[in-house]
Amino acid sequence: MKRAAAKHLIERYYHQLTEGCGNESCSNSWCASSVGFSRMDNNAAAVKALELYKVNSKLCDPHPSKKGTASAYLESSNSACSNRKLNHKDVNSVRDNFKDVNYLTEEKVYEILDICGEKEDYSPLIRVIGRVFSSAEGLVQSFRKSKPHTKEELKSLQGKDEDKDEDEKETAVCSATAMEEDSPTSSSSRLGEGSSGDNDVPKLAPDEVSVDIEAVRRVYERLLSNEKIEAAFLNALVYLSPNVECDLTYHNVYSRDPNYLNLFVIVMENSNLHSPEYLEIALPQFCKAMSKLPLAAQAKLARLWSHYSAEQIRRMIETFQQLITYKVISNEFNSRNLVNDDDAVVAATKCLKIIYYANVLGGDLDVEHNEEEDEEPIPESSELTLQELLGEERRNKKGPRVDPLETELGIRTNDCRRPLVPFEEFVNEPLNEVLEMDKDYTFFKVETENKFSFMTCPFILNAVTKNLGLYYDNRIRMYSERRITVLYSLVQGQQLNPYLRLKVRRDHIIDDALVRLEMIAMENPADLKKQLYVEFEGEQGVDEGGVSKEFFQLVVEEIFNPDIGMFTYDEGTKLFWFNPSSFENEGQYTLIGIVLGLAIYNNCILDVHFPMVVYRKLMGKKGTFRDLADANPVLYQSLKELLEYEGSVEEDMMITFQISQTDLFGNPLMYDLRENGDKIPVTNENRKEFVAQYADYMLNKSVEKQFKAFRRGFHMVTNESPLKYLFRPEEIELLICGSRNLDFLALEETTEYDGGYNRDSRIIKEFWETLHSFGEEQKRLFLQFTTGTDRAPVGGLGKLKMIIAKNGPDTDRLPTSHTCFNVLLLPEYSNKEKLRERLLKAITYAKGFGML
């Protein structure tokens, strides 16, 4: 009774302040009917009503002319609270008041829906949705979490607050009720200004928003099944979006009211956003508005959405992906009409970035196990002084290296072991097909602030497109090095070499190459960024790319020879790992890192077999227990069984925190995972720690010196490259090793012909029949013979541009090739058997280069 009385009094104060008592000669200074009363908005009136109640201020009696209005209001209010069934007269009364509904709650939507259902006329609901969903102010206040005017919430509050002053608590509840029922701006002001009504609003965590998301979903589920109501959402969004874009661009609205984010949360819950009706106007405009959100707001959205399920994340991904695909397909983008200039595609991509990081945050994260940075910085080139003299900036300092949103969130893509939705679902293939990568790379490096580059959103690009961007970066850097070298020779009068020239003997390739590279790394590491030019002593081959390919293959074969002892080889996994007891010094591992870096830099594929943890470590992540699954499956399975063992580990297994390894000669080496580890038994309680430390030792500590030297060499070549920014560890492996899937049907589709041959030539048909009949090893030999490597490039053999050219009539000569240009010179043999015999002999015994 006490609560009801308090609520009734506050409602009377509120209406006295907003409508007055009806007596034109009223002398109450806090009555709207009195002369000289300053009108106040609904929010201020609600706050003032609470204050008047506290001091027991004078309350006017309703004037006869106003009694009807006041009593009608109270009757309507009591009817809503008690949930009584509305009669026909009540229906008409509430319907007349729909024009005053400036924001929505779940209960209000259902109330209007029921009334419209009874009348079989949904136009009032459509008008309300149109009004609220087209108003940023109204939408921001809609569907708030705190709704203390319901009976259930009042009972809950009574149970929680029985030790507090009941009168004071009730006034706060009633104040909130008045503000919610009559003021579209009340909730925002309470949160922003810290008024007395704050007692009703729970304190929000940094990642939370004040909108009741579950209520929004229930409302959408009920309303979207009606086509007329759905159209109201569509039209409202068209009207809403330009105003929101203006608010965010010019009025800094989010910093004034963080609840402005509610608007985007509510709209994104609309499961029909990806439907065709939205794709033309509504969704592009909304994406443009959303892309204007400040960084802090984007981060908050990403954190909020990271708590969504994979299905909900996927729905939002599909919404933006469909818009991008629709715009790409419906326009003819080319070098003159760039997709980078399409506002809708750019805005949707920026919005997709928020979903991408929500997907990362919501996945399986490992933010702790990070590799330490190199203690000694990679030496700078001595060219800096010359560049300063020429008035040039240090190369490659433009363009982002770390995404700002990534920094704001404090995570990296590589921290995510397994995202909620596979990363591949963020790639948009139609966009990749029309993207002019040379232009996009220019925007990335030079015009980042003026032109949008899709390289700033690498998640939407496939590995082939990103590899092309990296190719441009490497080639421009090579050109820059040549230019600097020429300028140096002009200034200093010295004749310097614009290329990274390596002259090696085929029988002493390791000694010649590694000694030369070691000298360059010590004297001037910038020379490593010049274009590689390899010459085999005593051979006439000119290096246009093919000689370098063979050079890398021979070097890799030698380096990874188990007899040298730098790497160990696992027969089970067919993978190499750093030898912790190798006799080679750190410099040798540094040089191997340089070779891998040079292979990427010069767009060469290597036949290297490392476990994935090596590429994760190169990208800055330490190896953990989970990485043992592919690096050392036997050990991984043993440790996994230890973790799952249900008996007593200490009594049954009798193991300690001391482990043993064997060196090259089979001698056991003991290592304590903890101090005095041989005296510390592994128990059920500490076995997780034992497993973590065991994995840490095997993957990190035991090979720390070797790997640091290896990584240092790799970074000497790639430190200024966007490699880390663009690629994930699994893509780095693809970049270095190429694709293991050899699809020769795809190669046949893309092969071109020259010299008189065409796809329908007899010899060409017989050639493909013969090649398809080869075994796996013979096919790899053919690739090696024709292209200089037995691996497919990034994207598969379909991305390999091979040319088969006619090399004269029938002859006993063998086929030959230009590996630099992937050209096969094929004589027109008289029959299929001769073609097979000549081709097999050529690919089996091919070695060395000559001049044709």
C-alpha cells in the first residue's frame, strides 16, 4: 500500500508539472497552470516530481475542466500495470494515444500488436514503428534493460531492497516509471547525468549495452512475419541512416551519449537485413552510418558481439557479404571504375571488420604465450644518410602495420586458435576478382588517408590476392634499392651492384651461398632487399627467375639433410624440427632464416616441411601443448593421456618434473622443468603444469638459441614487409611452400599455346593424355622441369601461367623449357609413344642450365 501510494503521488506531481491542474488562476509555482511557469521537458519534469515528493510539496487539486484528463491518465496507467483485459472503450483510448509513443518496450509492442489484432488493422503499429525506428533518439531509448514498472520487477526490487528505506526506493522506482512512460529521452539523461533515477539502472560492464537484446529478438521474431510491418522497418531505416551518419560525422554524438550504440545493436538484430529489399538503398546507407562510428564504439560493438553464438555471427557476416557481392555483381568495376570508389562496398567492408574482430574475440584465444622481441635491433642500412641528403623519408614507413581496432581491443588475429566462424567465410571471392591490386596497393602505401585500400582489411582477401599485394611491395622495394644504388654511385663515384648477385658452384652451393649471404648480412643488410640474381659457375643460364628457383631448391635440400645435423627429421610426420644439440653456430641458423625470407621476397616456392608451430613462432606466438599435435604427435598423445588419466598419477606413473632427451649420439640428457625437478612428483593436482612446462621446453626453451637466430635472419629480409599484417601463420606456410594439391586439370584449363599449337592440336591432346597418366612423382618431376619447382603456387596450379610452344617438327631431340617463364618447348613428335618416351627422359634426367 505504501509503495502504491508513493507511486500515485509522484504521478500527480508529474502531471501537475506537465499538464497543470487546469485552474488558470493557480498560484502554485510548481504547477503548469500557474502564470509565469517555465515549461520543462518530460525528463526534467520526472526528476522534479521526485524532488517535490521528497519535500512533500503542495499538490493542486484537479480543476473540474482537467479532472477528465487526469483520471483518464490514471485509469490508463493502472490498467497497464494490472494487465486487465481492455474493453472496446479502452482500445479506442489507447489507440488515440499511439501518437505519443516515441520509443518502444517489448510490452508496449505486444500491447499495440494485440489491439491491432483485435481491430484487424495494423496501420497504428506500422506508424509507431515508422516513427520510432526512423528516429535515432527514439530508437536509442527503446528496449532498455531496466523496466521497473512491471509487477514482477517491483516484487524483485522489494525482495532485494527490504533493508533499505522503502519510501526512498519507491520514489526512484516511480520516477523511472514516469520517465519511461512519458519521456523518450529520460533514460539517456539518467545514465548521462547521474540523476536520482540512476538507482534503477544497473551498472553496466564496459562490454555491455543498456538495450535488452533478447527482448529485441523476440519482438523481431513476432513482427517480421508480417510483410506490411516488415516494410515499415525498411522504410524507417532508409530515413534513419542519413541522420545517424550526420550525427556521427559532425556532432560527435557517441562521446556525449554512449547509449547511442543501442541503435546499431537493435538494427543489426533484424534478421531480414540481407534480403533483396534492403540491399538497394537501406543497408548501404546504414553501413555508411555504421562505418562512421569512432574507434572506441567499434571496439565496444566487437566486444559485445563476441558473446554471440557462431550462428548469430554468421548471420551478420552474410548480411555484409551479400551487400558486397550484390554491389560487385551489379556494377562493372575495372581499372577506370575502381571498386575502391564504391561507398557501399567500402562501408560494408569496414562494418565487416567489426564482425571479424568479434569473431576473433569470441574464439579460442591465447594472448599470453608471445615470443620475446629480438634484443638487438636489425641494423639499419648505411643508405640513410644519402636518403636524408636527397630529402627522402625512410622507405615503407607509410601504411598501417597494426590495425587500429586491433590495438584498441588489445588482441591480434594470431592470438586466436579457433574463431567462432572459420576465417575463410570472411573472404569475398567476387570482390577479389574485380579488385585492381596494383591500384589498391598504391592506396595502401601512399594514399591511405584519402583512398580506401582493401589491404587494410586483409580478412576479406584470399591468399592469391594478398600474395599479389606482397609481390608489388617486394618489387617496388627492389626498384627502390636499385634507384638508391644508382644515386649512390653518382654521389660517391663508385660502381655499385643494383642486384643481390650470388655466384655459386653447384657442388659447393652451401659454402658459396651462405658465406656470401653472411658477408652481406654483416656489411649492409639492405642489400638483401635487392632483387636476387643467381649464377651457377660454368653454366650459361641467365637468371630471369628460373635459376633462382633451382638455387633455392638445392640449398634447401642441402640444409635439411639430416646428415648435416641442423634439423631433425621425424619419419612419422615427415616434418623437420630444430636440432637442440646441433654443433652449428647461431650464424648458420640466421642464414637459413635469410634464405626463407629471400624465397618469399623473390616469389619462390620452397620444398620445406616444418610443423605449423614454426610459422606461429615466426608471427610472434610461442609453442604450447596444442602445437605438439602436429610437431610431435606421439608425445602429444602421451601427455594427453596423462591429463585424462583417472587413477593416481603419482602412484601409478611415478614421474617427476625431470625429463630426458637424447643427443645426436644417443646419449640421454636430463632437464629439470622446475628447480630440483627430480624430487617433485607429478600428481593429479600439478599435471597440467607439468604438461605445459614440458611442451614449453620442447617447443621453445630447448631450441631458443637456434630459433631466435633463424627468426632474426628471416626478419632481416621481411622486417619492413606487410607480411605479418596481411597473412596468418597457415597462409605464411602456403606462401613459402606453395600448395600441396596438384590439380593438373586446372593447369590444362589455364595453359596457353604458341608457335602454331592450339588446344585442339593432335600433339597437345596427346600431351595432356600422357601427363594425366603419370604417377604423382612423375607429375612433380614435370613441374620441376617446366617451372623450376615441384610445388603449386598460392591458389593452386590454376594460377600457374604455363605456355607450351612448338619447337620444330618431329625429331629425336628432347623437350626443353624456360623455367623463368614457365615455357615448355615441345617438338611435334610423330606419335604418342614417342612423346611419352622423350618427355619422361627429359624430366627424369634434367639438371643444369644452358643456352638454346
